[in-house]
Amino acid sequence: QTMAKHGAMSFAGRFARHTLNKDIEKVENWLHYVMASFVLDHDEAPKKYCNKASTLSIGSAKVDYGKCFLSLAYPDGAPLWEGPVYSYSDGRGNDFNISLMVKANHIRCLEKLQVQKSRCFGNMIADGGICQLELAPPNDCLLNVTDLEVEIYCEGKCKVQDHIKGMLTWGEADNALEIGRKVYIWKEGSKKWNKKCKGELMTIQKSINACDLNGKNCKRHCLVSSEGKATGCFHAKNLLTEKYCESWWKSGARYALSTIGNWVNTETSDSRVTLVYRKFNAILKEVKVRTDVYIFRTRSLEEAIKEDANDVENPRTKSSITKSFESAFGSLKRATFGLISSEKNATQKQLDLIKQYDFNMQPKRDKRGNFAGYEIVSCKWPTWNNDTQAYDKPPLNKCQKIRLVNLQVLASEENYLQIEEISSSQKQESSVSGGSPGLVLSLVTKIAQMMFVRHTATISALDTTGKPKFCKDMWTPGKTPEKSYAVGVECSAAKTDQEAGEDEVTTDGIDARFEFEFVEMQPVWNEAKKRNQQRIGIRGGYNLNWCRVLAEADPKTKLKAGSLVCDLELPTEEGTNLLLNSTLPLEAQFRLEQTGKNDLPSSVVISSSASEDSCTGKCEDDESHVKSQVSEELYDSAGVEETLEVRLVSVLTEKYCRTSQQTFKTWKGLNTKKKTLMACDTDTEASDANLLSLWGSTDALTPSKYWNFIIVLSLSCLGSSIGFTGSNWASLLGGAGVVFTFASTLVGTAAGAASGVYLTEYLSDNYHLDGIMLRYMMNDKLQSAGQQILYLIESALDFELPRP
């Protein structure tokens, strides 16, 4: 009977694995059943469930699509993330923190994710296993996060003068195209183009950031008529506000009064000043979701102890076995039972018990997604009690445990995110940049793009003939994962798998060899170029191992020294999958050099090494000209360019990365084969031959004036002590070839005390804060906030089902 039972389970497990690999529709149906039945709430909860099928219909669901959500809000109203980004202290008592706050409400359309690919390993029922899934939202139900709030604020001794506010909030607030504003439609070049301020007066219902194919004209304002009928969404150049269309003497008088107000040197001082605030919905248009589903065959700890005590060949009692567990792991009744910080920190007694009872270990995280250690995988969830109508019965003795981990969101296209502004004037009217809604919404779009997806891109490099070829992470598969090994990064494909035709399939299974993930490390100041230079780590698409440069030739693969190979398994932060800088060796670090319009010195730098504030170049500029110039440049440019031209330099070899031909022997040395592979071993000078093109989610790697603008906003908190006139502020915002350096004392002293923290996470005693460094710091914080959203989804997908 025992043999028959194990044989039946083994067959069922192999059949389940085969089905999950081949029948994607069944995997999708199962996923929809789990989401609708156990994870998501209904808009009319608790009256309705997302799964409208009978409770007896186990494994099948009738999902109420479009009306389900997963809550991202904490019950106490706490933000997903809040804290200082950096601190400023000029040594004269002007100390403050620039802080960031992110909140969210719901994520919607998880119930309609479609399975694109599925690959499973192991005997799914007899022993457990793992399934790698790739999912994508359908066009009629895009993933969207609702009621997102982003605020950047000054905390501490914050002083903002009115004339500085006037410089930063170009465009009179009366003429700002905000939600609720009355406007006329006007199109230049049309038959009625010379008849301004005519026709029906419309109301702006919502504002969206949805860029055109060139990444421009992103801001659109959607209008409704007086009867409430939607009339379409228009660019700002086609709209005139009601205030604009007033008689000339009213608008002239208002301008004169605002100018006089700017002359009055009235200073406002507060312990907390909002610099940027917006509330919006984020719609993810072109994304895919990857995740690992682990299936454990396990039991409860009480059951393990009971089975051991009932074994006739075991002389130990249940009490003595329990004492052994508790002496090693703590009290069985406590939530911290079985928790160890890492395998290195586990005692020999703990390791012996784990091995003896064949327990699996898994990462454990707290309520906010922070890594807390490793725990024993066991049946631990309370079960349903029909008498009390609550989950208050003991856990299952034996269970099939299903967990979703390593949840990732990847962008399929560069402009994957659409921002929909929500009418909320609670903080934006009082914010320093409140009078420039277009710029602020564009800035918020940049911030949101950092939060939701990994920065993945395909790499195109010139081959030895000068033709661009796409590169992919190459591996030689073995019978087991441990016997597989990397064989370099080959650049020979004219197309990626997304662009290939039916007869040009270039990848297999769930593998995404053409996709590389770019993980930014802390930038390093380059005194010669007067800016921080970006450092990155790269993860190959085959299995997300880190890429490294070979210090010497590899005898196994025959790759030459300097070749790029993606086979490092570490490091990421447990529980968040974010990079641990200290554990990435030099061979896996690369310097990212920008080219063209991105290869410019930083125009605004806060430096601890500067003895005093200084300016190089034309330090004064015309206010009205700069307002027009910066407004045009930043108001409507939140889009991501299709490609980013860069150069990569190996930190180990200090040489540029480019393709080269390598020759390999085949057929036991009787034949040879040439391959075009990426290597960082030849060029010491920049040239067209070592230019690389990145295609994909590259916005977070691209320098932008938006980040300089945030530094300028923070400097406005210095008020009159900065000693700047309007023309100085104008040059600071838009001057070409101008470098402003502001002296700051040791970070984390008085400024850190303003919020009770000391900021030594990024900036040391000798630091230079420019737009590149600030973007990196904000990206790191926002990635943490995004990971918490993903963790809330992961933590909801943890099930225990009965097993034989």
C-alpha cells in the first residue's frame, strides 16, 4: 500500500508539472481562482466576493472583473515610505532636511493577469517544486495603483522668500491649467485661430501624462462641457484659461500687483514646508510581471514532534523532543520560533535539527516587508472553524504550502507609465512649486517611473563590421541547474525575440536572455568633469545573475581575459531584492558614461569640500527669458526617449566594453568557430566603436534637469541668507554652462537632529550632491517603496492546502 501510494503521488506530481508547463490556460484559471477567492477584496465588500462561483467549485472561478482590488494602505494611515533624502547645513544655523513621502490606496486588475509563459521544475505533489511564471495585464484591464500621493518637503529651519517663490512658480496661479479650471479650446492654424476666447467655456476634469511616440507633448487636460459631456483631452497650447481671457486692464492690474508683491521682501518661515505635492493614479500600460511560485510538501512542527515520539525505534518522549527544538529555536508558542538571521549565524544544533527533520527554510519579513531572518517552512496558518465562523482552529498537520516570491514588474516599452492627476488641493496650493502644475506633474511622473519597475533594457552594440547587433546572456544548460554555466554575452542578433517573426524565435521558455537589468550603485565624483559619474551593476536575463569581467582567461569556457560573463549569484538585500553595494566586487562594477546632450557638467552642486558659495560662468540671467525657456523644457517632457546612447567602462580593467571576435575549437579541436562576444579589454579612449545603445526602461539612468530643479527648490529654503536676486535664481535654473557650488558642513549634524536621524547612508564627510547623486538617492528610496507594494501582494499569496 505504501509503495502504491508513493507511486500514485509520484505519477500525479509528474503529470501536474507536465500540465503546468504545457497548458497555460489551466495555470491562468488556477491563478484567477486563487486571486478572486483568497487575495482580492470587492468594491462592495463585505457584501460581495470577487469569485462569484459556488464555494463547492474548488479550482474554478467566475471573477467579477474590474471590481476587485488589493489594499495597499496601512490601517493607521501611515505612508508606504517616509523619511529624509538628504540634509543641508551651511554652518550658519540654516539646517534642514529634504524629505520624501509616498502613500498609496489600491492596486487594481490583478484578477485579470494573463499567463504568457510557464516553466515548472520538480515533482509538484510528491516532493514539491517551483514554477516560474510570466504574466501580463490585458488591454481592457491595465494594472493601476490608485490614490498615490508623493510629497517632497523641507523639515527644520525652512525659510522661503516671496520673490524666490515668484521665480520658482512661473506662470501666474490664476492661469495655471489645474483641475477645475475653466478654459476655452483654441487651435493655432485652424479657421478660427484668430478668434481667441470664443466658443463654449469648458472645465478641466482631469490631467494626464501620456506621451506621444517621440516622448513629447506628454501633458493632456481632459475637458467636460457645462452639461457634463466629455469633449476630449487637449495639450496646453490648445487651451486658454478664463482668467487669460479677461479684459486687458484686469490682467494688467493683476500682473502689477503680483510684481509689487515680489518686490516686498516678506519672508515666511516654517518647520515644515511642502516643496512638491501631487495626488494621482498610476496606470501601467506596457508591463509584464515575473514571479516564482514555490510549492512545499511540509507539516506542522507539532506533527513532526508527534511522529518522532510515536516511532517505536525512537526512545525519546514527546516532551524531550520538544525541549530539543525549544533549546535550539526558542518557544514553539512565540512568533519568533524557528527564526535564524542567516545560515552563517545558525548554530550546529539548529543545522542538525533542520537536516534531521528535512525542513525547508524561507526568508521571513515583517509587516512592512523588511527582512527579519529565515524561518522553518511549516504548516502554521490557523484553519476555519464553522462553529465560530473564524480562523481559530490549529494549523493543518500536513499541508501543501504554496508561496509566491521574487515578484518583479518589468517594462515592455520605455513610456510604460500614464499618470492621471486627482483633484486634491490639500497641499499643492501651499507648495512652493504649486503655481507650475505642468512641471510638477511631469516631475511626479519621473518619480513614479522609479517606483514600479526594474530598470531593464536590451543592449545593442556594433559588431566587428560596424553593424548594430543585440546582445544576449549565453549559458550552456546542464542536467541540473548546478551543472549549467555561463559562456559569455554574445552580440550577433539583428532582432530581439519581441521583434522576431514566427520563424525567428530567439529565446526559449521563460528565459529572457536579451534583457539585462541595470542596478545603479552610488555615484563617484569626478573633479575633472565637475559631476558625479554613475556606477552600475548588470544582471543577465537568463537567470538574473550578475555580470562580471574575467580577470584572466577561463580554462573551462576558453573565454579570454576581459570577457563579460553573467554568472555571479550575489548580492541582493534579502526580502527586497535590492543591491547591497558593499558585496558587489570590482569585477562586477561598471562606470556608465553618458554621451551627447547628457554629457554635461552638473549646474548645481552642494559640496562639503567647498569653502564658500561660488559661481562659474554667466551667473545672472534674464528672469522672463528663463521662465519661458525652463517652462517649455520641463513642463511637457516627462517622456522617455526610445534609446539611450552610453559607454560602459569596467572598473576592474579601466577599459571600455565593446564587441570582439573570439575563436573556439569544436569537434575535439578538429574545427573552429568564431563568436562575437562582449569584452572590456581593449579601448582606453572613447570612440564610436564602443558606443552602446540601451532600449527599454532607461529613464532612471538618464540625467535630467528635473533633479537639478529639486535641488534648486531645496535651496529656496535658505531664503534671504543665500543672498540671491531674481536674476541669480534665473541663471541657477536655466543658465547654460554655469556651475553653482554651495558650501555645506558635515551632513547629519544639526540637520539630522531636525528629525532625529543622522544621514550617513550615502554622503560621507567629503561629498558632492548634484542632480545625478540626488536622482540615485531618490531612486533607492522609491525602489524600497515599490518593493513594499510588491511585498504586500506576495504576502497575500501564501496558502496551505491539505495533503495525504
